[in-house]
Amino acid sequence: MKTCILRNAAFLAKWKESNLWEKGFLIIYPYKFLTVGCLNCMNKWIRIAMVLSLSGCAAFTPEEPHEPEEAAVLSRQEVDLSRSLDSAIDEEVLYLLVAAEIAGQRSQYDLALDAYLQAAKRVDDARVAERAVKIGLFLKDEKRTQEALAIWLSKEPDNLAARKFAALLAIKSGDHAAAVENLDAVLSEDPAGFEGGMLEIVKALEKEGRVPFIYDVLEDLSQRHPDQVGVLFVQGVIAMLLQNNEQAQQKVSRVLEIQPDWSKALVLQAQLAAMMGDMTKSRGFLERAIKQAPGDRQLRKTLLEVLVNDGAYDEAIRLCHAVLEETPGDGETLFSLALIHLRQNQTDKAENYFEKALRDPDWEGRSSFYLGRLALERKANDKALMWFDRAEEAGHGIEAGMAAVSLMLNEKRYDETEARLSRLLSKFPDQKLRLLMAKAELFNQTSRFQDAFAVLTLALKDAPESRDVLYARALIAERLDKIDVVEADLRKILDKNPDDVGALNALGYSLVVHTQRFDEAEKYLLKALSIQPDEAVILDSYGWLLFKRGRLDEALVYLQRAYEKQPENEIAAHIAEIMWVKGDSEGAKKFFEDVFKRSPDDEYLLEFKRRFLIEPK
């Protein structure tokens, strides 16, 4: 027991020396192990912890994982954990590995990285450095990741996974020479997997703007390996992403010179032809690819899309029926047939195929959704709602749910709509913003403007920069005479996008209605008109500004233009008021009554009636 107490003290001393002590990391539960027996008796437990810690992160993908334990190496090969560590491990290394394991369990990855990095410098096993690299990548700590990677490569210079990590880091940091060298090593070691791995990197780093850099690196690599189709193919894909179709065409043509029947290259060639509007050529490449791989469903699907986009519906239908002869119940093909008939306005045939596709569970949700839309077009609302509910249950959730909400709102089934929205919020928390917007619209339609304002204010907490939420709240705030909020929200939109026509019009109109700042309002409305000179709501807003300034004849011209383009009741009420003020009360009454017959419940028309016909001034 005395020996164990001494070792406990030594443990704490080494812990302080490791600098993890200063970072506030304390080991708690290992103490009970270290006080119940000799440390030498704990070697088995230490080795288990070591294996657990190393097996937790087999690899890394550029799609940042939520936990290092979920990572997967570019090569997607597990580290060989069958090898045990050297039987004789420095005691300090054991302490560091235990610390790293516990830190990882507590999600204290920064501390785990420090411990693994220190251990990697003291142990010959490259897996410790590998573990440090993976955690460093997860933490996006370039400096320490590079340090760990250097240790790993010094121990295993020919390790393919290490080379892939080195290439990834070089690309992320913009080190052209290092990227070329490491990718060259990867290509030499694993030519078959090169294309797939590179496309993963391109996809992962596209948002970081690294794609042009990757193309340049591959250009140098292709100079070393001029006939390597994997390199050329990836360059073709990148050139297409960069919208350089001519360059993409050159690369894929070279690929097909070397390997004429490679179906992937033929598909890329077909995509390029389609992008350039040559559907006939595109179809030719795809048909050639299908001859090489007659059982490839993806190729047939791509050809089907080309045929439909080219308007070759009869050929598309024949292709679908050829597939159905082989697999009669194929839901995807039945669904595609339904969509083709829908494009041709053959709704009965479309409905028939949608109903057949229902039998395939993978296509039940989408088919139910479209059957709901067809029922809605036929004004069979109860049937549409039944289909939307089935679509939601079958996995086409939020879209079907929102379609049902829209249907019930139009039918003014407000209590049911609110209940459904509450259910959808609990079922689809990731769609919170969209659902809150729908809830605000419900409150707006039921004149619960304060509730709508509160909901939109809540939505802004999650999405403070959302243009749609800011705009919606500004419109509701205008209803509540919160003009300061109207201005703040609309100006926030315009600060980000000065040419936002909706915000320009809304701000200009609000200033016209609620203030005397007509010069400022005119600036916004004229800018909106310069962008969209024929937009009815902007013509109405500008006409109303002219009315407020007493320029009645000009105002009437703008408002009549607006009404011709979009006969809305608010515009009609504006026209009637200007006619009345101009002294043409009989003309105003006649114009008003014709509109009022069609919309006797409209708030703008009722307001005009109250002010000028019931309580004339």
C-alpha cells in the first residue's frame, strides 16, 4: 500500500510537468484505481484504454464530424488494432494516454490533443500520432495537426492514410508544392481510389473556395502522369463546377481517348452536352454508356431526365416501360411515368401511375403528395387533405404538412391550422423558422397582429439576419403603428442588399402613410421603380405619394396603371379616394360599387365605405 501512495505522488508530479495541469484538467476517477493496487498491476487496464482511444477515430472525412469518434479516413480503412503496443512503455507515456482517453470521454478534445501529441513524441507507435492528427483536424487546429502529421510521417513515411491527410492539409493551407508531392504519392500507391478520394475533397472544400487551387495542383500532377484518367476526370468535373465548359470538354475528351468506354466519362460528356443545349449529343453519349453498362439504373435515370428535358416524352415513356418490363413494381419508374404524363397535362394517366407507385414504400410519400396536389386542383379539398396526411406519415413530412396548412388557411379553418402547426413544430424542430413564419401568417389572417409580431420576434432570435423574417415583421409592425420597428427592420434588409425592391417599396410606402418625410420616401420609391418599372405595387405606392403631395392627376395615372396590371382591392380603394377628392364623387361611387360587389368583406374597401359613403366628409 505504501508503494501505491508513493506512485500516486509521482503521478501528480508528472501530471504537473505535462502542462495539462495548468490547463485545468484534473483526473478524478483513475485515483481509485491508483490507490487500490500497484501501478504495474494496472498495465492491462491501461492497454484496454489505449485500444479504446485509438479505435474511436478510425479516420477523417472532410465533412466535419460532430465527434472525432465518428470520423472516417479518406481511404476509409480502419487502423490495424490487432497489433499491441510495445510491452515496455515509458511510465510518463502511460499517464499521457490515460489523460487523453479521459479528456476524450469528457469531450475535452483540446486537452486530449495536447496529451496525444506529447505522447506521440515519446512513443514509437505511429497510431498515437495518427490519433492526434484526427483530433487536430476535427478542432481545425492547423499548427498542432501539422506537428502531429510530421511525427506520423517520420514513423511511417509510406502510410497511405498519412499521405492523404498531408495532401488535405496542404490543399487547405494553400501549399501547392506539398499538395502535388503528397497527391503524387497517393496516386502512385492507390490509383484506383484516387478519383473518388479527390472528388470527396472537392465536395468538402468547395465552400472554402479551394476548388480553383485544387485544379491547378492537379494540372501539375497531370504533367507527371499525362495518361492518368483519374486525374483528368477530376479536372473535368472541377472545370464544369467552375463553369469552364470548354476546359471540361478538353479533359473529358482526353479521358475518352485513353479509355473510350468508361461510363463515368461518357456521363460527364453527356452532362456537358446538355449544359450547352445539345440534347441530341447528350442522349448519344448516354445511350453509348448504357450499352457498356446495361444494368446501370443511374445511367437510365440520367437518360430519362435528358429525354424529358428535351421534350422527347414518347421516348421517355418507352424507356420507362422497358424498365417496368424487367421490374414491374419499380416505384421510381412508375413515379417518373406519372410526372411525364403530368407534364403533358394528362392528369388521369398521371394519377393512375401515382397510385401504382404507392405500393412501393420508398415512393409512397411523394406519390401521396402529388395525389394531394391533383385533388387540390380539382377542388376536392377533403381528399387532398387525406393525401397530404398520408404523405406526411410516409416520410414526405414537412412539405405535405405545409401543403395541408396552406389548404386549411385558405378554408379559414384557423383553430385546426394552429393545432397542426404546433404538432409540426414538435415533429420537425429543424423547420422551426419556416413553421413560425406560417404561424405568423395565421395570426395575421385572424388579425392577431400582436401575436404575429411576437412569433416573428421569436423567429429573429434564431435567424437575426433572415430577410424574410425581417420583412414579415416590418409589415406586421406597420399594422401595430410600430414605425420605428418598420424602419429598423427594412433598413437592416437594405443595408445588406440596397436593391431589395420589396424593402424599398415597403419602406417608401410606410414613410408616405405614417410620416411627412415625402422626400425620403420618394428616394426609395423611385429607386424601386428604376429596378422594376412595371410592378403594380410600386406604381401604387408612388401614386399614393403623389396624391399625398397634392398632384392628383399624376397620382391617378400611376394608380390606374397599377390597377390594370394587378386589380387589387387596396389599389381600387386608392383610385376611388382620389376620384372623390378630385370632385368626381359619382364616378368614385360607381367605380367603388363595381369592385365592392366582388369583395364585400375586403378591409380596404370597407374602410373607404366608412369614410366616404357612410360618414362622408
